[in-house]
Amino acid sequence: MAQRAPRICGCGHKIAADEACPCQVQRAREAERNRPTARERGYTSKWERESKAFLALPMNQICACGCGRPATVVDHRQAHKGNQRLFWARWNWQPMAKGCNSRKAVREEGAFGRAVRSEPCTSR
């Protein structure tokens, strides 16, 4: 069985194809350590009630990316970055499947300690 070739990380380390570079692991740990808690970011019991009610509406039961999967989370179309007016603006909400929302976050916001990419979301 053929193995994939090692890759060179941006920091210059040679890394096995299926492993993370130590610099990437460290960057992800620091990002998580510095991140406010979900409650501090506004995801309170009020958010849980409002998002559940939003997903219960008939027009919000399918993922907005077009995959056809059932929506399980409410996504902010534009990242609120702590802005509570943007956080609670219903025009900024869209129904999404959890996996699609995670991919969108990684692509648009650099989630999970990754760098932000410049290409726009193609899932909408």
C-alpha cells in the first residue's frame, strides 16, 4: 500500500503526511486557551431558546448551504465577533447542519486555530 509523501510546514519542518506540525498544535492550543467561553460569547440559555425556536420554523429546517441535510444549528451569516447587535439580528441567522457550519467557520473565520482563508464561502 502506497504512503503519502511527507509535507513541509510553513515553519520549515518536514512532517509526515497524516501528522500535525508542532507549531500548528501549539497555535491551536493558544487559540483555545485565549478564547472566551461560550457563555461569555453570548451563547446563554436565552440563545438556546431563541435558536431552538428559529430552527422549529418550517422554512428553517433544511441546511442553508444546499446540502439538503436537516438543520441542527443556527449560524451567523456574518461573524458577530462579540457585537451583540449583530449576534441577535435575526436577518444574520441561517439554519445549518453542524458539519456544514464547522466547515464554514474554518473556511471564513479560521476556526480551530487555523489561519483565515481569503476565498469566500461557496456553500451558500
